[in-house]
Amino acid sequence: MKLLITRHDKIGDFILTLPMIKLAKKRLPNSFVAVLVSKVNYEFAKKISFIDEVILYDENPFKLSKTLKKYKFDISISAFIDTNLGLALFLSCIKTRVAPATKIAQIFFNKRVVQRRSKGLKKEFEYNIDLLKFAFPDINTKFTAPVLEIDESFQKEIFNKFKAKFKLNDDKKIIAFHPGFGGSSDANLSFDEYLNLAKSIHKDINIVFSFGPDDEVALNYFQENLDFKAIIFKSTLSLYEFCALVSNFKLFVSTSTGPMHLAAAVNTPTMSFFNNSAFSKRWISINDKQINFYIDKDNHKFKEIKKALNEFINKGFKK
């Protein structure tokens, strides 16, 4: 049985489809599981052991349909849809096309599931698993973390390079703070609050401030205003290498954004910030240990966040 699972948008969104993908590969006997992804997730997806084939999304539905036809898929399951995707799947002659009953694009799918995701009554990854359950009613959908298991030797290799680069020779635990958000969330601490939060624990912890390629403003601010010992890390790692690195960290602190979901994929504990547009009940991460806060522009709950951070440290970093 050839199954195509599609999710062709951002990093975090793709991470939240991984439980569904992993369950499909693990629980459907003799299945060939392919994924259709955007460019940002393409190389990352190719590294994941429970994915048999990775197909790059093309905005031209006619070109994409020609590519998909070659595989002769029996069924497709789409966690996110738009008109271009729907038309491409329709033209590729996939017999069973499952998708949420949303947007005008649903007309291209012959198996539609009413979910009303905007209400946030379930977690995003649960909505995705529900699509799999709809397609295969008898499948066991019990899911456990971590969704992404990285070879231990590779984890150590990436971590040792990181320690060598920043001359970390002691046994202090590492907590990472990721102040940027790439435009994916409005719920975040201010840069000064991140600095104050990290400064309150830096004597006993190795502090890492991490920044992605879209975080230049944040990076410059921290370079100019950091007044205590901490690592400023502008990542040039691949997404898979980043996962391997943060799997060695004891906590990842950020708003609801792609790096948070990457950390959660390897079951690193997270402290995350949400608001109405990225509320925690729907966009919650997939790790076992998470501390989630609802904040807005007028109430960042800094004291509560600082208290929760210290409680986490005092409990000995238990996952």
C-alpha cells in the first residue's frame, strides 16, 4: 500500500505531522510512506528513518501532478490544504484523497473530515492523527515521545563540536533561550526580559542564546547588551543537526515557533509562550515535559515565568 502524507508549510507544522507519519509507517503492514513537503523541510525529512520517500512541493499543480503520478499512490492524507495542492492531487489520479473539510480546496478531495481546527479543541498533532484514523479506522494511534530518535553517536558528535567551539569543559547543565520567532508568533518576552531571565540563573547553568537565519535584529541586540557570561549561537546547522544538538540541552525556552517544535521532537523539555493566535491547546509541542504560558503585550507574567524556571532547575532537570 502506497501512502502519501502532505504538509507543505512551515517547520513547526511539519513537526506536528510526524506522529501521524510515524504511526502510519509503524502500524500499517507493508506500507510505503512518502511525504510531500516545502523546501524548508525537504532535507530534514530525508533524514527521518520512518519516511520512505520525500517529494518536494511545487506550486505549479500540473508539474506536481506529473511527479506524483509516477508513484501510483493508493491514498493521500493532507494535514493542510490549498487550491494548488488539491488540484495536483486530483490530477495525479490518487483514488482516495483525505483532507480536513476546510477552504474551497476541499472540493478536490473525496474524503473530507470536519475538524474545525480554528476552535482549538484538540492539539494540532491530534487533528493530524485523526485524519489517519479516519482513513484506517482500525489503526492503533497511541503515540509516545520522542517522535524523532537520533543515533546517540551522532548526538554526541554534534554536541562535542559545539562544546569545543565554545570551550565548554565543565559539567554544568545547558539551558537554551531562543528570543526570535521568525514572524510565526506574537506571544513573546521582550529581549530585556530574556536577558533578565537568563541572568537570574547563569551562575549555575551554561546559558545559550540561539538565533536562526531570520533573527538578525535579535542577534544584534543581544550582542550589544549581554552583560554576563553566556553563549551567543547563530546556528548554521541543518534542522536535523539542530535537533541532535538540542537533544543534549536540559531546557529550551522560546515562544511558539519552529525551533521549539524541533526541540520537542527529540523530547527536550520546553518552556513556551503562547497567545490567542498560537494558543497552547492547539499548538502545544509533542514532548513529555513542557511548561506553557499564555502571555500578551500587556501581561508577560515575568515573575511567574521566573518562578517556574527556578522550580524546574531545583527539581534536578527531571524530564
